[in-house]
Amino acid sequence: MKSNAIVNAFMAFFIIHTSQFGMGILGAPRIVYLESKKDAWISVLLSGIAISFITWIMISILKQNENRTLFEIHENLFGRMFGSIINVVIVVYFMAVHYSITISYVELSLTWGYEGLYEWVGVLSLVLITIYGVSGGFRVVAGICFLSFIIFIWMLFVLYQPLQSLNLDRILPILSTSPTEIMNGVYKSTYTMLGFEALLFLFPFFKEKNKVHLYSQLAVWFTTFLVLIITIFSILFFSSKELEVNIWPFVSIISTIRFPFIERFEFIVVSIWIIVIFPNLCISLFLSSNGVKQIFRIKQKYGIWIISIIIFICSFFITKRVDNDYFIDKVAQIGFFLWFVYPVVLYGIITIKSKIVGRS
Amino acid sequence: MKSKNVFLDYQEIRTILNDSPDLMCRKMELGRQTIQIVFMKNLINQEVLNEYVIKYMQTIPEKHLNYTYLVNNIPIEEIKTENEKNEFISSLLKGFSYIYFLNEKKGFMVNCNNTLERSIEKAETESLVYGPKISFTESLSSNIKIIRQNLNDYNLCTDSLTIGERVKKEVRIVYIKDIANDETLNNLKERLEKIKPDNINDSSVLAQCLEDDHYTFFPQLLLTELPDRFIYSILNGRIGVFMDGSPVAIIGPANFFSFFESTEDIYLRWSLSTFIRFTRIFAMIVSLFLTAFYVATMTYHFELIPSKLLIIIGQSRSQVPFPPLLEALLLELLIELLREAGARLPSKVGQTMGIVGGIVVGQATVEAGLTSNILIIIVAFSALGAFLAPIYEMGTAIRIARFPCIILAGLWGLNGIMISVCILMVHLLKLTSLNKPYLAPLYPFRKEDFKYFLFRLPHHFYTKRPVVNRPKDTIRIRER
Amino acid sequence: MKLRFFILVSTLICTSCVPPSKIIEMQGISTILGFDLLDDETYKGTISLLQFDRSQGKTSTTISAEGSTSKEIRQRLEQQTSHDISSGQLRTILFDKQIAEEGLFSFLDTMLRDTRINPFIFLAITDKSEETINSKEYEEFPEMGSYMYQLLDKHEKKEMLINSNLHDFISALYESGIDPTLPIIKNIKGEAPFIEGVALFKDDKMVDSISLIKTFYIKLFTNNNAFLGDLTLTIPSDKLEKTGVLISENAENEKYKITLHPINYQGEIEVVNNEIVNLNASISVSIIEIQPSASIIDKESTRKLERLIGEELNNEFEKILEELKILETDPIGIGRKIKSLRKYTHLSNEELSEKYSALKIMPNITVEIKRPGAVN
């Protein structure tokens, strides 16, 4: 694998943004709304601020270990044995993320026009294109992020059509929910926003390291902005009960879009969403296989295959809606502790260690 | 190491050349000297031999009739004195005559070859509305001449190489020394040296041998027969390759978008060329996915059809006995048949073929209810789209790449199309041309090169050469 | 290379598992669907299917079936046709008045669950949906479904009709403080079906209907983006003379008819205090017709005319509002506006409707005459 490939700093924007933006956004407005009601958008904004802070911490950690991924930092900090144990947890987490994205997309597309197809067929097709993408090394993965962004971003301009169905009264009054509910909303919105942790593992691949912080902040804020917009749209578009029962509110909003040459635009969007989740899949597979490479000291290629086969086998067992929900919920929970709490702890450990080393 | 000067006698040459009836030996006795002239009858220009060799030798005083004097004074521009055996024979076969002094046991070769060549004509495969119409010919020397004539720069290098084990062909690497990137140049030279075939038929074969990825649909090196395109390219830091006997030049490194540019884009006004270039790229996308989209919609997603079109499309499909996938594949195949027949037949018959095929067969299949007329429009449109690519090879690549898309669309509908988009995306990202990324300047993103490859601007914007070629001298227009 | 080969092979393996295809000519594509109530538990469903066969003259066939749920009806409909009945191109759903009076929710819930049904299909009420669908009068359109769709779409965009698609209906139904409305389609033999009026709902039950013209006032406050249709006012001539707008040349006419063409409009619900709600709206109009012809020249008389028209509209609106209050239905969304204010945000639905019937609602429409037509 050409893991030493180097990309420009501004690619950090595309990589981080596209690894954040994916399946979560389709259902996020509802999930956050269930907790913090009309003030869901405040929750999203708050979690944006939190992520921005975490990104700053991540960059501070990485600045002290310029050319190391988090896997290597762990080995360096805790020793080979203990570091590998943490790395295994992280690899399993990324595998779970990979599976959660795959299965939730397959579920979506089965609901939208593909009833009767086996889940494993959908999973297999996604797994195969992901293997093909990741086997090209980091340069190709970064390229996928970039192209996917370019292919998708114009879709946001289509949102001008539902504008007239919005009703401003639905979001008023602001701050009618209690702070605890808003904080619950923040917690719930993290699954959508996860993905910025890729920075911890990809930092050595970037060229101008001092610019990476700027671009990753931009990416994080751009994602927050998009999630915010879509959340506000959903709140204004649906009445409260309607939003609570709609599993994919974003798709329903899209379904109002109508062109003279095409009806039912949401079917196209559901298909195009393959391209949107493609970077997600590639990055999670790339990171987990990179971890496998680090832990077992084997070629990344084998990691890719092993993980893909595990993912494929999973698709025979976890397929029901309730199971998926439970699974995704757990992934979100672990993701929250791993990437919202753990970096702060790690930062503490690293600072203390460097002080001890500096003193002695 | 064998001796460099091999002086074969006539008999030995005869054996090597398998008693060729063309091999002639003219013995001349001039004074004390006996001179033997050995040549291949059909390959030499008899006039040259008569006028400048035989007559010359007859007119000069006898004391000058020796090896040293003649080597220095014979009025022919190219002579060879030191020859290895193999090269001696191949020179003879190229049309050299061997002048051998029997007394001195020494000889040299003079060039009096008479190659058959076409006169310089208008370009056939790449036709232009504006701009120079001249095209390359099969002769390497006249090609180099055309380039030298139009690109008067002392830094223009034309490095020579010989390729082929049995049939030796001269290959010229053409570049401008202070512009072309060294790394790319060395890379190209290495690859050229690695090629060891018996024979290379044409430079298009050479291009295939030089490619980074031999398995892909997509061409990675530009093939052109237009000198102006060639010159434009090497001035932008690319490297060109000529091969003797081929009217097509190879240009590299190429990127995906350079297959959609035509030199005419420079000659036309920027607004029009930008428009045309977008049209080409749009046509490429349409050509790749339109039939696939039809198949997907007809098979899985009839919801997408606007209500006004629904009845028209439904009616046209109602009599068709095949599923949409088969219907589309049949019709695509039909178009390919027509195209191939038109290309192979003499041009007048070819035109008739087109009309018969296009109108009669098309009309008849629709009337018989074998295909829907909507599909005929779509297939014709996507066939047109593929022809819009200025480089013929790219057009063929698109035509081929369309089929997997159609099949995937027939199997999985729109999701199949999107999966094929993903595969295509990864594939293009993986490709390189002479180790330079194929999808540049889109990825790696070089916005300053967009004006070269994606659209056109008025000419005073072109102050720098495209970065993707990594030229040594980046400045094109120095600011005053 | 091995990799690519592998991918190729696995793609081929995958190809054996394709989703069940929905090839267009195999589909019984329904464009309009109607439900009628037969007796307590049985409904009759009628569906119009597109016919693609060119050799037959007609473009659609209708089939009907009876059953107790919409899915059961669907199954019975399937028995009557060789095509798969699919609702991907469904544009309109009709209900007869009895169903509407009983409640539409159970039907609409199944519609929402089905992703093949666009949430933007129109809903409408009619006397007997089977007859309406079976009607052969549909102008130049190929079949009833597309005619009905065009009819409702045009009226929503250019005339008085309030948004009446599935999403709007469900959205209003689920929301506290606003009640949905649906158009009523009238079917007379020998004529193309037309819009007769608008049904008012309380929750999902139809309570009454008003004429299409009257929905002008409701649309002022619910939809600011569409156009409004023309409005004709009848004003007694002495009233006009009293305010000094016009000096009629021949006093024989007892009343003037003024037709207004709204250019744009802006409506706003203003909650003044606990008891009073103002409905402020400003409309700019052009006068396209005055019968009998009279001229409005000076600034003064234009202003007076504006005020007069405003008063007329307010009077009319007040009557409608009274009517709505008696019916306890709130299509304008006054309740929603109240609920969006901080101090009322915790009101329950019952409290809200109590509050609504106790409210004093003041219409306040101002008119601005932009152009008095082509002649002065």
C-alpha cells in the first residue's frame, strides 16, 4: 500500500467534511427533535461548538506527535501491549461504523423502491466498491472524498423548492425546552457529526501541517452548518408529530422537489446517496484496516479483506429494523465516549507525561 | 566485441539476404581501382546512384579514386563508414549503396534511398474548421521537418531511439529541453527502452505498450495527426513521440480532460470554445448514462417519468417483447454494427449504409414493435455524444464503458448506475499517465489549470503553463 | 489485477440476485384513486389504470372493488387485472363525503407509510368518487387522473384553492392550532368535473363547506407564495356616491360591480392580547373591470375607493370568521400562531380550541390599487 502518499492541506476540508456527512443527516433532524423539540437546532449548534473544541484538542495532540497516527501514538504512549488493546477497540469501532453506514443505507434503499432484495446483496455491492476504492491507497480515498463532495454539493441548491412549504411559526418560541433536553439533543446529534476523528489518523498524510487546523475547523463548521440548515428545514417543514414519526425527514423534504423533466426526485437522491456515503465507507475501512496493519504488522491489503468479509458476514444476522436501530444507537454511544470524551483525557495524559519527561 | 568495420564481400551478402533477386552488384574498373557497388535494386533512387555516384567517380581524376578521398568528397549527404554486420544489412535494406574498393579492401555506404511516401495532406481523423489543416505523414523525417518548421526553437530536442528486435524502427522523442519535465522524460525513455517486441506496427501500438495501465478502457496517451496540436502540447510541457512509418504522434502525459480539447478551442473565441468544451463533457456524461438511465427507469423506477411523458413512453413500450435491458443492448449493438460497417466500407457505400441502417432499419424495428421509438432517440443521442470527443480513442472508450453501466442499470436500477459511477470514479482516480494523475486538474485539484482543461479564457490569461505537466519554465507570457 | 478480476466475478455473482423488476408495461399504473362508503364497514375503491395498448382507442380503464380496508380493496382490485397495480404515479385520491365526515385519518396513514406514494398527491372530496373517475369528460387530457391533477394544481397555484396535498393535510392534522381543508369536486353528467367549493375539517372529519371564493381570505394567511384568483365585489351605487368616489352619470344603476385582480399580497396574524387577534393583510390589486364603466381619476377618489373596498372585504371576512368559529374549525392557523408565542406555548389542544372560540378576531385588510386597468 502506498500509505506514504501525501495530499495538500486543503484536502483536509473535503476529507473531514465528507467523512462526517452521510447517513446520519437523513434521520438526524428527527432524532434530535425527539429530545429537544423545537430547539433541536440549538442542540446542533452546541454540538458544533463542542466538535470545534475537540478538533482543537486533537490538533494539539497531533502537533506534539507530528508524524504519527493515533494508533502509533497509543503504542508510543502506552507501550506495544496496552496500546494495541486500545487500538483493537478503535478498529472494532470503525468496523461497527462501517457496518452501521452500510446497513442503514441498504435499509433506506430497500424502503425506497427495492423491496424484495436481500440485504446481503446490497451490502456486498457496497463492500465491493469500497474494497476497490480503498485498495488504491490514501490518494484514491482522498480523491473519492473530493469528487463525492463535488458531485453532491449542487443538490443543496435544489432545496430552494421546499422553501415555500416552510412555516416560521413552527420553530417559535425559541428556547422553550429545558436545558437538559437540549443537552440530550446535543448527545443525540453526535452520531451525525462523528467522522471528524479521521483527523487523528490522517494527519501524517497532509503536507502543510500548520494549515490543517484551519481547514479541519472549516470542515467541521461547514458540516455543522449543513446539519443546522437541514434541521431547521425539517422543523419548519413538518408539524411536530409528523417529524416524530418520519424516519428519514430529509428524504421527505426532498420529495417535494419536482422538475418538469423528472418526478419523484427523492428516488434519485436515495440512489445518489451511495456517492455521499462512499467516502464514509472508504474512510472507515481505510482507518480500520490501517489499524489492523498497525496491530498485527501485516499488509493493509489483508486488513481490508478480513474486515470486508466480517462486514459481509454480519449482513446475514443484523438486518431487522429494531436490531439496526439498537446497533446504530450503540455505535453512537461508543462514538461519543471515544471521540468526545477520550481526546480530552488523552490530551491530559500527553501533557502530564511530557511535563514529567521534561522535568526529569 | 566484433570488429566495427565489417567488409563483407558480395557473396557473403547474398547468403545473408537469402539470394534476393533484388540484390545487385555493379563492378566498375576505373584505372587501377576495381570498385564494387552493392545495392538493392528497388530500394534505391537510381538517379542518385547514376548521377552522383557512378558519374562522379568517372569524372574525378584517377589519383583521387581511393577510399579516403571518396569518403570525404562524394556529393551525397549521408554516408556510413563504420558498420556492424546487422546494421550494415539493415542499412542496405533501407536503400544505402555499398561502395567497396576491392584493392584497398575498404568500403563505405552512401544513402540513395528512395522511400515511398504520401504527400502531405489534410488531416482525416481530426478535422478542423479553423486552423492549419496540414497533417503528419508516414515519413519520420518529414514529420520532424514539419515540427522544426513551425517550432523554431534551438531547445527543441528530438532524441533518437531504435525499437524492435527484428524490424528496427526509429523513434524520436520530441520535447523542449527547458520546458519538459525531466522526471517524465526519463520515465518515458525508460519505458521505451524496456519495450522489446519483434516489430511495432504503428505508433498507436507503441502508445499501448507505453501506457501505465494496460487493462483499462481509457487511453492514457494522446494520439494525434495534427502538427499544431503536437506543437501546442509540447510547448505546454508535454513530450511527444514519433515513430517511423506512422502518421500518428504520441503525446504524453495526458489527462482525462485533454481528450476533450481540440486545438480549435484555441482558434475560436473563448466564449464559444468554453461552451463547446462543456458541451463535449456533458455529451460524454449523457452518452455514458442516458441509455442506462432509460433502462433503470423502465425496469424499476417508472415513478420518475413525468406524467406528460408517461403515456407516450408506455405506448411505445407496450408492444416490445423484450425486457428493457435486452432491448437497449440490442439497439446499442445495432448502432455499433452500423458504425463499424460504415467505417470499414468505402466512403460512398458507407454513407448509403448509414442511411439504410439508420432510417430503414430504425423505422422498421419500431414499426415491428421490437423497440420503442423513445429508445431509438436515446441510443442515437448517446452514440452522437460519444462521437463528440475530439480524440477518437476517447470516443471508443466511452462507447465501451457504456455497456457495463447499462447492464448494472438493468440489474439494480438507479443504484446500479450509481455503483457504476463509483467504480468509474475510483478507476479514473487510480489511473495515471506517465505517472501523472489522470484526473488532474480536478484531482489533485489545480484551479489554475482549469482554464486549460475545463474551459477557455481570453488569451491574456494564459501567462503560465499548466502546472499538471510540471514544466521547468512555467512562464508563458512574461509580464511587461 | 487479481483484485479487479475478483470484483468482476463477484459482480457477476451478485447479478443473480436482482430486485423484482417493475417493467413499465407490466404495471397497472394508477393515476387516480377513489374511495366510497357503501355501508358501515365496507368501502368501494375505484382506480383508473393507464392503458398503453395503441391499438385500442382508450387510454385508461377503471376498475372497482369492495372491501373493509384499503389494502383489502387493493387485493381485490389485483384480481381484476393482469397488471401489477402500482401507485408510484398516483396523483389524486378522491373520497366521498360520507368518508370525509367519518374521518380520513385511517386511510391517509396507510398512504404515508407507502414510500411509493408521493406525499405531494392531491386529496379531494366528491359526491361519488366512482362516478367522477368513470366520467368520460376530461378536456384534452388523455385520462381523468391527469385532468384532475392539472385542475387542482392550477387552482392551487393561480386561484383560491388552499394547498391540499397529502403532506399539507397530514401536517395540518397533526399540528395543533390549524385545521385542514380539501377541495370539493362536483361531477355533472356531460361536463368535466369541476371544483365546487372547499370542505372544512375539524381534526380529520369534514364539518362544512364554503364556496371557493370565500377561501380567498383564508389563502391570504396560509400561503404567501401562490397567486390569487380574481375577486368580484358588488357595491351599491349610493354607497359609492356617499363616500364621494364616483358621481354616477346615469343613476339608473343600483350597484356597481368591481373586479379586482390581486397582484401580490401579504397576510399576517397579529396576537394583540389575550382576547384580540388582528388579521392584518395588505393586497395590491389592479382593477380589471367596473360595471357599469366609470372612471377613477384623482388621487383622492382612488384612496377613498381603496378604503371602501377594504371595508367591503373586511365585512365579508368577518362573516366567514364567525362561521368558522361556530364550526370550531381553524383553517387559518390562528391557534398555531398563538401557540408559537412564549406565554401560550404550553396550552393543550382543548385549551387552545377553547381559547379560539373565545377570541375576538379582527380582520384588517387594506387594499392598494396599483393600476386601474388599461383605461382611466
